[in-house]
Amino acid sequence: MTNSWTDIKNTDLVIVMGGNAAEAHPCGFKWVTEAKHQRGAKLIVVDPRFTRTASVADYYAPIRPGSDIAFLMGLIRYMIENDKVQWEYVKAFTNASLIVKDEFGWADGLFTGYDEEKRDYDKSSWDYVIGDDGFAVTDPTLQNPRCVWNLLKAHVDVYTPEMVERITGTPKDRFLKIAEMIGECSSPTKTMTSMYALGWTQHSKGAQNIRGMAMLQLILGNIGVRGGGMNALRGHSNIQGLTDIGLMSNLIPGYLNIPTEREADWATYMTSRAFKPLRPGQTSYWQNYPKFMVSFMKSMWGDAAQKDNDWAYHYLPKLDVPSYDILRMYELMDEGRVNLYFCQGFNPLLATPNRDKVTRAFSKLKLLVTMDPLETETARFWENHGAHNDVDTAAIQTEVIQLPSSCFAEDEGALVNSGRWLQWHWKASDMPGEARNDVWIMAQIFLRVRELYRTEGGAFPDPILNLTWDYADPNEPHPEELAREMNGRALSAVYDPTDPTKVVAEPGKQLLNFSQLRDDGSTASGCWIYSGSFNEAGNNMARRDNADPDDTGAYPNWTWSWPLNRRTLYNRASCDLNGKPWDPTRKIIEWDGEKWSGYDVPDISPTAKPGEVMPFIMNQEGVSRLFSRGLMRDGPFPTHMEPFESPVENVFNKRMRGNPVVRVFAKDAADLGTSDEFPFVATSYRLTEHFHYWTKHNVVNAALQPEFFVEISEELAAERGIERGGRVRVWSKRGEVWAVALVTKRIKPMICDGKTVHVVGIPLHWGFVGAARKGWGPNSLTPVLGDANVETPEFKAFLVNIEPAVGEAVS
Amino acid sequence: MNIDLSRRSFLRLAGAGVAATSLGALGFGEAEAAELAHVRDFKLTATTETRNTCPYCSVACGIIIYARPDDTGKRRVVHIEGDADHPTNRGTLCPKGAALKDFVNAPTRLTQPMIRKPGAAAFEPIAWDDALDRIARAIKDDRDANFLATNEAGVPVNRWTTMGFLAASATTNETAWATYKVVRSMGVVGFDNQARV
């Protein structure tokens, strides 16, 4: 989230598209109710199903799964055509005026530079014209036909309300009503917030869905302001933290990158990360990358990381592919090229696409280790459960070790919520039986492996032998020690850069925040964005002052939020070019002639003059990007792409299937179905009574929603002769499931490109262990395809067929 | 630590005191004794209260966990409720959060390490030390056999692709950091978490 849950009360309009907050985030959704009740805010829901959120909305429109980009580009077109633009904001705070290279263009659904064979773009034309002074050329009058604004205008021109209806199935009048409601928020004193979740991310072009809305929010001037923003509701309780700390193939904590093998040494790695400002006088904060990176290396390897060994650069693995993400790993596993696999609190047998493939892949492992507080299907993938897990147990030669771990009540530490608040929690109870917490388990594995390398030697033992592990009890590091390590400390005296005689941090002291990080080896910090969370003032994540001065919703002294305890990102953009709030009733910060101050930590240098330094300090341009240069693989503007399995062809290019740059493994391509065989669009979803595959272990939740069902319209039920509550078989090119049919009015057929499209909703909470009845999940049916930029699987739009099955109906 | 003796247990004692006084004054001494004889102790008596957050979605509602020792001396959760002081949820919980106690105490909680041998039809118990030694040995042997120190061009790449690790997105930051250190130091690149799915 750019903002926070409690900030939603400040909004005038909520759009829930790509999520279902009332169902999946009920207690956070209460802030929408608060805004409706106290401010008269309105709620719009756009979703394939009439969801629980839709049931309390002021306006609802249906949309075909996987067609959101067309809807969003249609909204942008409407705003431009009807002058619903916050012009001062757009001109000053976005790259609307920057000039783009002449070679850049778009035709037939593709941008310039597409190479069909490589399934990739040559992105060299997707960039600004750079002037002789080394800065991007601009035309503040927006007259130049090659400025970003005019290119955007041309790009969205095709998305007329008629075209939106044709692609998305949303009736034109409904689309126009929503556009009109949103258009009101172009006023500097009206704000819309976007709340989205997996309904936008789990597509082969998920990142472009989100960019589409972010662009709209910028055009309306809704980023950085109270009650506005792009608010990713997120899933698990610490999915934000795990992402921040970079537990992904290609990440280093704080959104730094694991090097690739093209970056053979430190100097080469740093050369592509210079982040020189592209406009005069701009911050371009990533210029501090070397400080974050050196401090990380010192945190990992201490004295073994020195300037003369490139800070132990070669202790880091180098990637030969963009990432060894979960989909690639299962492909390698299926080819017999992975031997050991660890699942810590993760149930991939139900969570990753094409369960048949996952089972096949796991069966080729030598050893699978699971660490979980509960039984999981993954740990028992080899166990035969009839139709629910029909495997040949004796033929599976994988050894499985199942380790019992702690749950939240038995552990201490911080979780990061969607609003970036690091909230500390305390241990309440003891673990059952011999269960142990995850830190202890990881420490035990590490100490044993290190001992083996100490005594036996072996392959490149240095990064293991030299890993810092100076905890009071090496067998079980305390959460506070680990938290202090992420915050960072001074290894030797840290000096004030403007006065080299002044020490700002004495050796051994915790650093105040990341402004004290250095690239000379004098500081260590595991995760630079968390620097400030545990400094000499103590554990700021444990703060419990719930005062909220002037009821802004900021709660500045409740726990701690990254970065720097800042509650609203880009909050400098809540003020105009003179530093005065666009809406004085919604002030966050303001410029008093000398400095910025207010209710929140300013997202700008406190003394940066308002007319000179622009608000988007992480970007080289200093402004936000309506045109994202070559930073995304599938285009600098979002363009409509069909799901890989779609009932209709792409209206711009009939030859184009799905996202043209998505990585598709050969076997998975062969496993894609077509609408002749699989005429219905399926989409996965979640229920408020359950959390993923956990709560089926809870008797209360298992009783509330005991049985797997699929949701279909009355029309589809009639067409296929399916009885209300009757049993059905649903199958895709990859598998089949049996379920109870929930026949509802919440799903209606849509007309897309002249064709009737039926949607099948498939919730995901059942498996073969736990207290609920045995069932299946959508991953028995879904294709192995990820988003072009981040490899999030396409769970929200795929094709199935459905028919009545044998079995007694339930009422 | 953030544990106090339950304020409710204090209220309970105070409330009982008021009732006893009024009933006694009205001459219902015997009735009072009979009543008290079959009223069970208030279940939060002598529990500890601990501040925590709900482990499910990332709204991260504040909760208060009430626990007390069982027969073996281990502290067990007896009740969980919303934390009224928490700015986000202000004491409210959803149908999942409201049932958290039965998640912590689920019959399918794991209590001891288990091993399933190749081809076997069932898990069998294994001691922690044996399980951990086995895992460490497997890591060491596989890493030594399959670690790629340099690529064909002779560039140091130091990666190990035959092992993968999925991390949990409901563990703490501190667990995540300890996990990151251990997994990365070995050169593992097949590293992921629920952020993608």
C-alpha cells in the first residue's frame, strides 16, 4: 500500500477492482464503511462476480476475467477526452512533458522491437530523448507530438466505450457511469483510492493491470494524498515482510538485486546502478545503492567483506536466467534436475499451478523437507487418498522429513502489514509436543552444515564459514538480535558527510536510520529500508501509542512503518508547487518557507524547495512515470492482452496468444486448452470463512464452509442441465475436480466480441488433510504461466468445461 | 514481555464481592452458598494476556491471547479476542480471527519430527538430532556434487540449482532474515515465497 488501512477513512471514492476486500480483508474493509458513513464516500466494484464487496457497493459492473487493461485504458481515455485531469499535478509531477524517441510506437497489439522467436522486445526505442546536457528533453507546454502525454493520448484512443464493452463485456452505460464517478476525483479536493489484490496480480500481465490504475491515479492527482493511493491489500500476514527482506530468487533485502553472470565483478554490477538524475536538481535516491549494498554485505559476512575483495562479491550467487522462481524450479524438478527441496510454512501442492505436474516433480526429488505447524498436503503428496490424491505410493522414491514448527502464538517478532507497518508481537503460549520455532530449525541446519564444511572442506565453503553468526545463543538467535541486525549498526565511527570531524554514530551503536549508511565498510545493515526500526531509541516496532493527532488516520507512534516511519508514500505530492496542500482539509505535510513538516514524515528532503525538487525521489526523473521506459518487459504503456486461455481472440491481433513475452515451457504450452474444447472462463477466489489451506484444520471454520463447491450462473446451470446443489465435474486441459454446484445470481453471462461468455468461480480452501471434507483446489486445473515481469501464475483467467456428475445433491 | 495478570480476573473478584454483600444483606446466605457451589470458575481467571497480531491476512488485526499452564506445565491458549486498542481493527475480528484458538489447538498440529522413507506408505517418528543430521548431510553432499563455481566463460557464478527453498510468508521478519542468511550463504538460487502465488 502507498497509504494505510486507517487512511482509507479519508477517501471520497473507493474502487475495488481486482480484489474483494469485504470478503478477504473484512476488518480492513471497515475503513471503507467508515468513509461511506462519515464522509459520504462512494464505493465502486468491478468484478466478474457480484461479490460480498459488491453487495455493499454504490455501483457495480461485471467484467470478463483477464480484460482489466482495456477497462483501465478506457477510463484514461475518458478522463483525457472529458478534461477530467488534475493538470497542475500531471504537468509538474509526472513525465507527461518528457519527449520520447521517434522510433517508439505501437501497432497490431505490439510495441516496437518485438522478436517473435525470442518472445521478447528490443526495448531500446522505449526511452526519452536525452539532450546535450545529459538530461531528458521536455516540452512543458505539452505541444510536442512526441511528449509522453500525446503518446498516451494516442495509445488509449482505441479504447472507446464501445471497444471497452466489446473486450470486457461490461455494458457501455455501466462503464460510462463509473468513468463519470471517477472523473469527479480529478478535482484537487476529491480523492479516490484503489484497493486491489490477487484479482489483478494473478494474470500473465498482472503488473500491467496495476500500472494501468496507477497511471489513472496520477492523472487524477491521487497519489501521495490522504484517502488516495494504490493500495495492494496483499495476502499472508507477512507477505510484505518476506518481499521486503527479499526471500526470492533474484532479490537482496530492501529491493536490491542478486547479480547476474553478466556482472562479473563489483564495478560492473555498480555501473548499471548509477541512477544518475535524468532531470536537473532531482534526488534520484537510488544513487545511494552502494551504501545499501556494502552495508548488506558487511551484515552478511562481516570482516570477510572488505573493499579489496569487492566486499566478498563472489560470495553471492550469479544468475544465468532472470530468476529461479517457483514455476522454473518445478520445471527443473520435473526434468529431474533438482534433488532437495524445502517448504517452510508453504503448501505448494495446493498453491502452485497444474497439480499433476507438481506431484510428478516432487516424485523426482531425493529429499523433501517440510517445516510447518500443521499437516500439509505437500508433506503427504506421496500418500494415496483415492480420487483426492491418486498416487502410486510405492513408486515414489522421495524421502520426506516433516518438521513440526511454531505458530504465531508461540513466537515473538515483527510482521509487516499491507500498510508497511512493522508490528511486533509477543509469545503467548508454548509449542505442542516437540515442536520448535523456525529460527531454531534454521540455526540447527546451518550450524550442522557449517560444521561439516569445517571438518571435511568441500565446494566453496567460504560464504558458509564466514557468515556472521555472533548471537548470544548460536543455537537459537533471539528475535531482537535479528531485528537489530536488520536495522544496522556502526562497525567503526560514522562521520557526518558535511562535517568530517563530527561523529554521528559511535562504533557498536545502532544506526539512527539509513541516512547513516556508508559505502566504506563502516556500517552494517541487513535490510536498509528497515533501518530506523530498532535504533538506540529501542524497538520502535513495539510502540503502542495509538494517539492520532487531529484524526488524520496516520497513527504516527503506533509501531513503525518503512521507510523512516513514513505512513503515506509520495506525500510530498499532496502539496502544490508552492508546497501548500491541494486540499487544506487533508493536509499531510506542508512547506513553511524553510522546511517540510506536518503529520507524517515528509517523503522528500526536509529542506528541498517545493518548486525545484519533485516528489518522486526514487525515480531518476524526479517525477512519476505515465510512460515506464524499458522498465517492464511487456511495454511502457499497458496494452490489452488476452489471457493465454481465452474464449475470444485479441481484437488487435488475432495471431497473438496471451502476453507475447511471457516465458512458456514447451510441455506447459502443450497443456493449454482452447475454447472449442473448454468453452467457459474459470477464475479462482477466496471465502471470508477460510484462510487458504490453513483453516480447514480448524473445526469452527471447517463447519462454516465444510465442502468444496464451484459457483455458476443460473443460465449456465440450465444450459448444462446442472441442478442447484448437484454434483458437477469440472475439467481443464490439465486436470479434473468434482464439486457441489452453487447456482447463483451473483454470476451472469456476458457478451464479449459478440459471444456469450460464462464464468465459473472456483474457491480454493479444500484439500485432503484437516477437519473439512476432502476436496480439490483450482490448482488442479490452472496453467503453468506467470506474469511477464514477476512470474505470478495466471490463476484468475483460464478455460474449463463443466457437466453434471453422479452423486446426491445437497441443499 | 507484555503480559499482565488478567484485568478480568480482578473484575470477577470485585463483582463477586458486590453480589455476596447484597445477597447476604437480604438474608439469602444459604442460597448464595448453593449458587457459588455450582458456578464454575471464570475461564480467564489466572490467565496471562499477551498482545499479538492475527496470522491470517495482512490487515494484521491486533489480538489479545489468554493462556494458562496445562497439566504438564506448558502454557496453552484458552481464549483469543480482538485488541480494542489496536488502531486498525479496534477490537473487531472476522470469522477466521474469531476462531483462532481452534487453529492454535487444532488436532492436526504437528508434535514431533517424522520421516517417510522412499516408497514407504506411512510416516514414522524420527528424533530431532537424527532428522537434522540427515538434512545437513544431504545438503552437504548435494552441494559438493552440484555446486557450480564458474560458468563456461570462467566467470565465478557460485550458484547451486539442485536445491530449492520456499519460505513462509506468515513467519516473522526475524525468521525471514535468519532464513535468508542461511539459504543465500549456500548459494541457493531456487528461493521463493508466497509473494508470487
